[in-house]
Amino acid sequence: MSNSVGVVIVAAGRGTRMGTAESKQYLLLQGKPIIVHTLEVFQRHKLISEIVLVTGEADMQRCKQWVQAFKLDKVVAVIPGGTERQHSVRRGLEELKTHWVMVHDGVRPFVQDSEIEACYERAQSAGASVLAVPVKDTIKQVDSEGKVLSTPDRRSLWAIQTPQTFRLSDLLSAYEQAERDGFVGTDDSSLAERSGITVSVVEGSYMNIKITTPEDLDFAEFTVRSRGEEHR
């Protein structure tokens, strides 16, 4: 179907900033792994027909068990990631049969249904979209010695989040081109941009945090409590 939407959820990283032996995506938030909270957002969204979860080789078994335990029946595959995030996403894309794809961080459980919908609608009209928020702080460009080189106009700067939304065929082509050129980007849209795809920004929320530090986890606990989600 031309309007079918799949999601690649990337949870293969083993970030060290959390300071825990356990990977951040498997830490408990209100008694449930963070990755399950994230999967549930897309599981219940009416636009989404397929989900691929990309995780670490050693974590595949428990992820498959959670998929069953939490009745996440839109998850069509749980697969091992690659050495870089880019390789992990590429593997996930190859498992999808949808026309459109969203790529989302496994540790962003607070993305809203309305934001997912807005990203999809913008991608349909513009070609590709990324969720983002205007930068609040003044940003300085600094050299290797710590000297300020310039102060970019804050009005032109956006902090990029996920999901990022593309035609599946377009993003696969961008990945193939990056692989041929030996290019490693910081996110999916950087690969799309260099392959000539126009990427449009959709304004999101500062609540759509990426949980990477202990402070983020504290904020996440507060956010869930304030929403009353523990009573659902």
C-alpha cells in the first residue's frame, strides 16, 4: 500500500553515560523497560503497520519475550544491530515491506501520537521529515583550543529528534550511496540530505527527550508520574 508506514526502532547501543551495567534502553521506567514504553507508542498508533526492533545480539531473546508478554503484535522482526547506528538502521530497513518508514530512537518513549502523525503528513507533502525543536540556548562554534569562532543565529538552529520519516525506497538508496562513498552520518536525515532528498522540519516537544543520563531517567520518572500513566 502506498500509505503503509513501518518503523525501525533502534536500541542496539550500549551507551556509557548512564553509568549502569545495564543498557539504558532496558532500564525500568515505572516497572517496565524503557524500550517497551517506546514500542507501545507505535504499537497503538493507527498509522503504523509494521515495527522492526534492532537490538544487541545478547539482548534479542529478552526483547522477543517482551514482545510476546506485552502483546506487541506489530513487531515483525527483532534483529541484531551492526557496529554503528547506521549499520543497525540499514539492517532494519531491509526487514520492512511498507512504502514509508520512520526511524526512531529506542530511548525516546515520550513521542506523542500527534507528532508521529504530523511527521508522516509532512513527509508525504515534502518528501521527508524530521521531528525537531528550536534551540533555546545561545550556541557557539568553538575551535580545538576552546576559542570561540562564531555565534550562529539561534533562529536558524534546531535540535533534531526522532522519528525521522522517509519513503523506504529513498532512504535505502541514500544508505546504499553512503555505503559506496564510505560516509557515516550522525542521523538518517544527514544521509538523505547528501543524496538530494529535501528534508523538512516538524516542530516537536521538549518533552520528547532521549534518555541517556541518570538525570534524564529522573525526569522520565517525573514525566510518567505527572501523566498518571502508572494508573493505565
